[in-house]
Amino acid sequence: MPPIPTPAALVQDIRGLVTLPDVYLRITALVDDPDSSAADIARAASQDPSFAARLLQVANSALYGFSGQIATVPRAVTVIGTSQIRHLALAMSVASSFAGLPNELVSMRNFWRHSLFCALAARHLAREARRADPDALFTAGLLHDIGELILFNRLPAEAAEALTRVLDSGDELPVHEAERQVLGFDHADVGGELARLWKLPPLIAECIAHHHDIAAAGAHPRETALVHLANGLALMAEIGSLDPGDVSPLDPRAWEVTGLDEDCIGPAVAEAQGGIEAAEQLFGVAP
Amino acid sequence: MSGAAGPPPVLPGFEHVKRGWHNSYGAYAARILPGEYYVTRHEEGIYTTLGSCISACIRDRATGIGGMNHFMLPQTANEPQDWKATGLGAATRYGNFAMEHLINTIMKHGGRRENLEVKVFGGGRILENMTDVGRRNIAFVRDYLKAEGLKVAAEDVGEIYPRIVLYFPNTGKVKVKRLRSLHANLIASQERKYVESIAAQPVAGEIELF
């Protein structure tokens, strides 16, 4: 068997297959430019008519609570906020960006469904925890497992072997640990490399890279812990359980770091379940 | 109790089944795959993962001897409308085979028919865009048990989730855990391979099977 490539090499391999759309790159450049205005960002968003139409759809959705009041892109940019719009643009882009990277192990529908459960739970937890940006956490939750899509596409046999080990263990071995056994690294490492290549905001990159190992987080330990918790809650939302024992274990330090406690499980799971259908229509892939 | 003592003795015919110590519930457990079954008279668990397959968990509630099977009906060219266990269709033979093997082995080792306690799991529709083969597996096992005069004490069947079922014949305790959809394709492909393997077997007389 050929040697297993490194996460960095895997990410290099898919460069041509998965790209972020120009509209995201333009908006990001403007957000980073201190001389740009909200009007500049609105103009950039409007240059991509399908993006502009979806932006209005999202702004008017239950997710933002301005139902039907936002008629123009400049207004959407103002109410959503110029720094938040970058996170939203990323969230709106990512599912279609990965459409060119199919795999046999998980359907895109099921993959993005889990990711959206996590996004909704992360946004809810960010509000509960305060001092955290709910829009950034939504996007971090949505992107937390993107390394999985790269692994499943580039190393399907090894990824299947890891999942087989999880099943053989009676679901006691967590997926990321099975990946480490088989590959020496896991999907979070691969996602972290992609975040670096794509120059994603550091907060998002850390959440992706460390959501299974929150002690390794650098500048954004609280956000990383929020995504770690949201991942567990997303699994509970998916299988319809309120018992953390039914999903891969939550790191007790994540509660400490965020100042949250287990009382948030019920409401967060309920919010994720309640929002999933609308979120799938806005951010997911067609079934 | 710890795993140091080694697994409990295995009944003849089940030496090939993989068993391991599980810290989370402090017991040995046997892992069975599609088409397999396992019977034990000792304090140990049996577990399997189910998509549209069925596992029957059967034990003698007086002596605690019992076991679990894992099967599904292969698809045949002429699909009957119902899945009567009493029918002579080629497909139902595999269901009958799996059920009789389990029950006969329990009885052979001292289980009594009047003491049998039956629980049934699986038959999920775990993939979208797939015909609901789980439903006919459920219909088959219910019909089989009815024809045999055996009541179902508990069940968790159908729905969209893959499952892990962990059964302790000694106490009759079962833990069913729903699995995330990430595992659905792999479980479905394991089950598909099993169905293809039984479908590839030559259509032999009943005698060869029982």
C-alpha cells in the first residue's frame, strides 16, 4: 500500500476541485479593508445575482427574524452587519463548493444536515454563553466537519476502515479516534489545513481544527468549546435523544470554559430540531 | 468484575464469533455480523449493528440461556405481496433458517419452549431512495413468531435510524442505540454484501438448509 499522505497534501490535492466563490473572496477583502463601506460590500454582493437573491432570502428567514422586511441588498448588509456578512457569505457558499467532492460513505444531504444541526446548536449556545458572536459560531458549526468530506473523497478505504472500527466497537470508539488509529490524524486536522489554505478567519479555523481536542485551541478556546458542545448536541438532535450518553462523550472542560451547564442541552437540541428544515432549504443541498 | 479472567466458555459451534471486553458496561460481549447468530448460557452480551436487517433476541427466562440472530430476506424475482413465514418462497427460507437455528440451539442446550422470551429489533429504512426492504423483514418476523405461537415481549423496529442492539440473554436486558446517519451507507453495504452472498448460493433443497 502507498504511504498515507499528510493532511496538508490531501488539501493540496483537492485545490482545483473545491473553491470558494468570487463573491465570498470579494466580500472578505472588503471587510478586511478599513477604507471600505457597507455600500461597497453591498455592491460586491449584488454583482452575483444568485448570491444577492439568496442573501435576501436568508436575511428575511426565521434565522434573522426580520421576516419579509428586508427588500434590498444594502439594507440586508446593514441589518446583518458588515463583519457578520463575511461569515454568512461563507456559510452560503460552502455546501455548493463541496458539491464537486462526492464520496460513497455519506450522502451530501446527511452530511450537511449534521453540519446544520451543529450550526444551529452553536448559534444557540453562543447566545446563551454571551460574549460570543452567534453568526461566527453558526458558520464555525456549519464548517466543523469539512475535513471529513476531503478524507472520504481522497482516502475512501481508510475512512471506511475507521468507520468499521467504530461499528465493531459497538459505537464506543469515537470516529475521530478511529481515524487517528487508521491514519495517524483525523478529519479535524484535515479541516484545519483547508482552513489555513483558504485563509478562513482564525476563529473559524480553530473551531474546525480543534473541535475534538479543545485543550489545543489557541486564541479562541471558548468558541472551540462551543463548537465541541454543539457537535454533541447536533448528534442528539439527529437521533432524537436528550441523553449525552447516547453520543460521543462531551469534554467536561467545555462546560467550564464556556460557563454553560447541562441545563442548556434541552433548549439547544430543541432549537436545532426546530430550525433544521428552514436551514436545509437555505444552506443545505437538495435531497 | 474485570476482563482479566477471560471470556466465559463458548458453546460449541460459536468459537469463530469475535468477543471482547467492554469497559463501559463491564462485561464481555460477542459481536455478530449479518447472517450470523450467537447463543450463550453465561453472563455476557451480544451486539450487532442493524440497518434494514432484523435481529431476534430470544432466551429462556427461567435458565437465562439465549441468543441473538441477524438476518434479512433476499429479494427474489417474483415478490409476493405478503411475507408469510409459512410460504414456500425462496426468500423466506433464509428467515426461517435464521429463526430456527437460534431457537433450536437454545432448546438443544436446555431451553424450554414455554419459557421463551422474544424481542425483535431492526428493519429500518436507513437510506433515502431505497425500497423499504426493512418493512417486509419486520412483516416476516412478526408472522413467523405468530405462526410459532411466540409472543413479542419488546420491539424497536422500522423508522429511519441504523441501530446498535446490545442484548444480555442472562437477564433479558437490551440496550438499543440509534446511530447517526454517518454510519448508514457502511451498514447498508455490509447488509447488501450479505444478501448478495445468500442470493448467490445455489437453490438447494430444504434438507441442506436445516
